[in-house]
Amino acid sequence: MLGRLNHVAIAVPDLGAAIKLYQDTLGATVTAPQALPEHGVTVAFIDVGNTKIELLEPLGANSSIQTFIDRNPSGGMHHVCYEVADILQARDQLKGQGARILGDGEPKIGAHGKPVLFLHPKDFNGTLIELEEV
């Protein structure tokens, strides 16, 4: 079912400061910030060749990322994203095996313009997993 690792997401309290840190300290090329109101985040991506790093900042008062930042004021690793060929097939197979899909269980369009789903971290060794259809 799983394809390649698409990205590792790092929640940050200040996206501008995080972009500056990655650019100035690590020499990274970072995409322009992109607001995703339906997900409650603003994101920017760093391409590291074999995968990407996603920097995400809370967007709006009801952002689920804000809760994460409240618990981790400096930020930290938030989730990993794996590619799947067919997101509905993956969802149905996972549900049939007892995995919990977050939200209403229906894919939403993610930052790359492709359908995504999130899997409950308690079902995957404490790791929030995002699936993205390729």
C-alpha cells in the first residue's frame, strides 16, 4: 500500500523565522508560504532531494496545529506523509483493519493539490500519518 515518503512535517510557532533559519543556517531553498485555510495551516516546503520537509504554522484561532504548538512552544516534528496509489482503497483497507481515519473520513485536498487523509497517531505508535494520493 505505502509508496515513498513524501514529506516530514515540522510544526513551527513562526513560519517566517523558521524559513529564515533553514535558508540562512542550512542553505535550504524554501518555497513561498501557502495558506491552507481548510487545514488551518500555512505551509512552506524544503526539497531535500529524496523527500521534502514541510514547515507548518497555525492559521486561525481553531487550528489543530495551535494545540500542538501550545504543548511544544518551540515546535517539533508533527507528522510523516506517505504516498499511496489510491487513497480511497487505502482508507477502506485501513478502516477494515481497525485503523481510525481522522476528521470525517473523506479525503481533503492537501498542499500539493492531491487528496490526503490523516490516520490517528494512537493506531501507529504515536505517529500522526498523512496519506497522499499520487
